[in-house]
Amino acid sequence: MAVALIQGASKGLGLQFSKVLTARADVAKVIATSRGAENEAVLLDIQKQFPNKLVLINVDITKEDNIKRIVPIITEKSGGKLDLVLNCSAILHPSGKGETSLRDVSFEGLRSTFETNTIGPLLTAKYFSPLLLKSSGLFGNQSGKKHSGILVNMTAKVSSISDNQIGGWYSYRLSKTALNMATKNLSIELGRGKSKVICVAMHPGTVDTDLSRPYHKGVPADKLFSTEKSVNFLMTIIDKLSVEDTGKCIGWDGNIIPY
């Protein structure tokens, strides 16, 4: 039975992944982490329904010692392996608004956004890839080359350099573009040995979350997704991932997004 780790599980996509994966019969354990996961009412409600299945752990991914501290805890709770790691934490900008021009760019805005969107997911991969390498590939498609675990970094279409036509959102765009490069690097390093981890960046679409809510004006109704709809799309793709997909940036519709 599969074990999944969801980083950034308290709200938005991370919360919905927690609900969906905890309810799946083929998943034995879901480990949900965030700064306040252990006291998050909505996660505690899910845990009441699945008391032996959902594990809640507090961690601040902007602090490496925090991540390092929970490694032995997660190793014990997971049984020494992870089949799926989902990096879902993200911020648009500390102010809640993306920069519209260069004059809005600040060191603190860049630092804070990179810490959450890029550095945290990369450090999560650093400390939990050993557990992914011990997986027997219980997520994804094993009909071709065999893989162990799957690492998914939540990115955004605005991270694409070639697709950028309007500019702006410096901190968010840069942090997600850097996350894409980290994902590609990870796919190479974690794909060299006999045990291979599939590493992908995934774009969830425009989702009705706190991050994107100020920018919903002008988004066609059929392109504004609930978290439920987006996660259903993404899980359909995750369940079909193969070694041939590693290193790619994949949209909610299955299409490849150019870096």
C-alpha cells in the first residue's frame, strides 16, 4: 500500500490532495505537513474520519533545520519509504500582489517568495528523496521502465520563459522558473541509478485559491477551477506517469509546457 507526503497541506491544492489521497483505498498513509498542520481544524476533521491513516506534522520549509528535524519522524511514520511527494506550498508575493513593474521589486519580496516557492521544495527533495528511492512504484505507470517514487513540484504556466508575453510578477515568475530548473536537475540526478524517481513540475490551471483570487477577473468560467477539479485532473496524470515523463513540466490537461 502506498504512502504519500504532502507539503503545504493546510489549504488550497495541498488540502485537497490530502482529502483525495486519504480517501483512496490503495493509500495506506498520508503525511500532511505545513507550518500549523497539527492544529489546522480542517485537517483535524479529516484525521477524525481516518485516525490511523492521516498523520499531521508541523514544519516550516523556509528553515532547513525544521525540515531536517522531521526526517526521522516521517521515516518512522512512513515505514521507511515514500511513494509520492507533493510540494504544494506557494506564495504569490509577501504583499499578496504580484509586482506590475520593476519599481515594485524588493529584496525582501524576492527572498521571501524564493524561500517558499523554490528553496523549500528543493530542500524537501534533498531530505526525502532517500525515502522515494526505496519505493516500489505504487503510483504511476510501471508498464515500461520501472521507477520507485514520484516527486511532484507545483509550478505555474507563468514560469515558462518562452510563453512570457506580458511580463510582471517578477518574484513569482522567477521563483517558479527556478523551481522548474530544480525539477529538471532532480530528474537527472534521481534518474541515474537502478532506482529511479520520476520528478515532474505540474501546472494546476487557474484555481480558486487565496493565491490567485485577486486575479480572477477576465478568467473564463470554464477555465477557473475549483481545487477539487484541479486535483482530479492532476491525480489522473500522476497515476499515469512513467519514467519517460521525468523532467517535464506538465499542465493540468496533460499537455507539456515549454520551459
